[in-house]
Amino acid sequence: MITIVDEAPEHFGARERLLDLCFGEERFAKTSERVREGRLPVFAFSALDETGSLAGTVRLWSVVDRKGSHSLLLGPLAVAPRHQGRQVGDRLMRHALAQAAAYGHGSVILVGDLSYYERFGFSANLLDGIVLPGPVDVERFLALELVVGALAGLSGELTAAGTVDPVHSLAMPVRRSFLSNSARGA
């Protein structure tokens, strides 16, 4: 049995290990990570198995264009290998999207595989004129309107918005050091 709950502080370590397992350390160099960096998520959900262990995670972050139009950036979504094939990712996605809609958010964007995310209503043809501050494969840049027309006012480059993470400045030297060393092949 899988239970979806709001992410709690005690899930942090397990979440980071799961993300490392699913995406590797190179996840810190991705454009989506750059947009999330230094901010707290708007929503963060954990899927727990019958033992209380983390089976999956998903988070949504606030992004804004230069005119102040908002959207949510979903990611990362990850499921522990032992729970894959049990629809944990589907349940996390449906829960996250339902919460976003219930709280009045108009749209959700992400970078991911259309073949997976189209079952939730995501499309690759809703983001004309919208970019992230870094390289993104346009075929993987997807969006879902929770409110019809919500993306019509969004344009240009999206940047981080929402609550600043007060702990972030303490963690940055470690991540930057990792990225600098990995870029040099160390």
C-alpha cells in the first residue's frame, strides 16, 4: 500500500538519496535545477510504502516571466526502483496536479518525456515563446493548463519565484565545488 503525504523534514535524506539514485550527481547541472535553486517548493509530496519508507517524490516550484505571470515547474519526479511498475509515479502526479488546481494555479510546466507525461494532459505545443534560462530540449519542454488560457499571458524567460530557501546559501559552496570539479573531469 502506498500513501501520498506532504513531504516532511524526515524525508529529506531519503529523497536526496533517491534523486541521486534515479538521476545521478549530474542532476545538479540541469537547467531545471538552476531554476529551482535557492527556492522552497510550493508543493512537495512523498509516497510512502507500507513500512513508511520513501517510495517516490515530486515537487512543484513557482516560476515567473518578466511581466510577473506565474506557473509551476514540476520536478523532479522520482520513484524508487523497487516500487517502479506499481503506479507510484502516476499517483504522485495526479495528487500534485490536483493540489495545484485546488490551490488555484493555472498551469504546470516540466522538462520530461512526452510519452510518459501526456497521460496527465501535458503537451509539447503550449510553450511557444517561453524559455528557461539554459539549454532545454524543446521536445521535452512540456506544459499543462489547469485553467484554459493560463499560459496565454506567459512569455519570455522564466525565472525562479516564491519563497527563498534560507538554508540554500549554506549548501551552495558544496554544490558549486562539485560542479566545478566535475566540469574539469575531477
